Amino acid sequence: MNGKEDSVIERLRSYLKIPSVHPDVDYSGCVKFLQDQAKSLGLPVAVYEFVPKKPVVIITCKGLQPELPSILLNSHMDVVPVYEEHWTHPPFEAVISKDGWIYARGAQDMKSIGMMHLEAVRSLRKSGSPLRRTVHISFVPDEEIGGVDGMKKFSESPEFKALNIGFALDESIPSGSANEVLAYNGERIFRAIKVTCRGEPGHGSLLNTNTAGEKVHYIINKFSQFRESERKKLEYGKAIGDVITVNLTIMEGGVQFNVLPESLSVSFDMRIPPDADLDYIEYMIQSWCKEAGSDVSFEYHVKNPHVNSTKIDGSVPFWTAIEAAASDLKIKINTVTSAGATDARYVRLQGIPAINFSPILNVPMLLHAHDERIHIDSYRRGIEIMTRVVKEVANV
């Protein structure tokens, strides 16, 4: 099966062929493509640059009651780099294999989801289905490098506030199941921590005390022991999003093999569940530094704030609408805390409920991997699911 003559598939392929890849992304091709899509839909489009050459594209479908809080369907235009020699097909040609797979960077993360948002609105307009609420379809830059110049600045802008958003959808991950979608209602908090240990320099042939090496050894051991205690929670059935992950990522210091360094430092990537006690974790690290000896300190390279998860207890009617749509479609939703980070955290930080939802079913999870791909049947099914979900949340 192939989709070369299918306009729905061809629109996806056209978007996937645009190499909006890091580093030094050129978003102009994406903007032009999206402007053309808005024109074909007969919908207004706005392009903002809160940072030069970092465009945010907003396509708006006005609802019957535009005074109601609106719905935001968000996706990012950028994709991660590729190792092209390891791909079966060139990653920016969107080749369709004989068995129906579209090979392309962004096929799962997340140009396919952005196109599902557009195709859902296209389908609803074609069928004449009325929507009570206005739907804004946003395409933002730089999510893959933290979203600081993209969704973060957009979410803090007057232009964002003027959209009067009441609920948002963003990305999750594909599912290997034919009838289960993995959704996120929250994300872990990212903290990047650097511990610096200073000590007495000297000759490498001696056994001096109060060395930077002894202190950094103590720090690494404490972080490693804590990491192991969290890892064991996975063995008892906890999900990765519900534990604190700790990984040593950078080691710095030293000037010469036979010289005891005056300073050594180690950096750690920590991802913390939203229900963890952040003050206690900071106190714990401070205690380890004190125990390691004098002149040991730590600093944050990244200290993301706590962000409340979106409630799924029935108090958010948009979530209830998604559940109802899934039930009618005989789709199960498995809702967990995201292990990583998405642009939805910036939306939640504005006090707006958001759910990460990618209805890509029955495919291997290949985000950031070689041979990232989506099957045309899974893509079509995803559009069907997204269309029903958008219809339900826009009519809450």
C-alpha cells in the first residue's frame, strides 16, 4: 500500500521534506508551507517573532461562541539532527516504502501531530461540524533545544494572553498498541546541578589530605547511591515519570597528570516528579556538600520551577471530553507523568490545563532514532482520533 496519490498523505510528506533541523534551523520553509495550508483552509494566519528568526505560526478557526476560552493545538516545527548514513532512506525525502511506512525525521516527533491538528480542523470544516470554541493551531520553534525562544517567550507574551486559551493539547509518544494512547498530564522538573570541589594542590606522587579528588569521590558516591535507590523503585513497578532520575553527565578539572588539582567539578542531570519535595532535595544536596569537606559547593545550571500537573479527577471538563471521545472510539488512554520535557510545561505554568496526546498507534517508538517513521494507516487512524478529540474539547 502506498499513499503517493493521497492528498492527506502528500501534505504530510511535503511538511516532512522541509529540513527544519538543528543546529541553525531555517524556519522559512515551514512558515511558507503553513501559510499555504491556512490559505487552503480559508483560515487566518499570524506569524510572530518574539526572537528574530524564531517564528511562531498561529492558524485560527473561529468558534460559534468566540467569547469562550479557546482551545490550543500546539506542535513544534524543529527536528533533531540525523546520522544519515544509518537511515534506510534519506531522512528529508519522506520516502514511502512498499509496505506503507513513511521514513522521515519528524514523522513521529512531531510534524505528524501538527499535521493531525490541521487535518482534524480540515475534516471538521469539510463536514460542517460546528465548534463552540475557537481553535488555535500553533507551530512553534526550538522545542528540541528547550523552547526558551519558542513556547516560553510566546506563552509569556500579550499575543498569547489575547488568545484566551482554556485548554491545550501537545505531544506525547507513539504507542506500540493498536488501541492504547499514552497521554501525559504533567512532566518531571528538570534540574541541572554542578558541584565544585576545591582542595589543596600538590604533587601527584603524594597522599595529601583535603584533596579535590577525595571530595568529588564522596559527592559522586552520594549521587550514585541515591540514583540506585530510585532505580530500585522501577523494579517494584513505579513508572519512570514517578521516580527521580540522576545521571552524571559532565566531569571537569585537572591541569596535568602529576598535579593534584585545585578544583574538580561534576554535573548531574536530575528529573524530579511534580509531587516531590523540591526544598528537601536541595537540602539533601547541600548536606552532601557539607559532609564532603570544606570548599564544596553546588549551583544550578538549570533550575526549572515546579509546574502543577493537569488534574484528571473529573474537575477539568476538557479531560472528561477526551475520555468520552476515547471511549466511543474504543481507545484506551494510559495517563502518566512524562519522563522528559515538552512545551506543554510553559502552558501549564500560565495556569492553563494541558494534556500531551499523540494518537500514533501500532508503531515502534522511534523519537530521535535512526529510521524514524510512521505507517500511513496509523497516520490516517490518528487523524480520525484527533478529529473526534478536537470536536469534543471544542464543544465543551
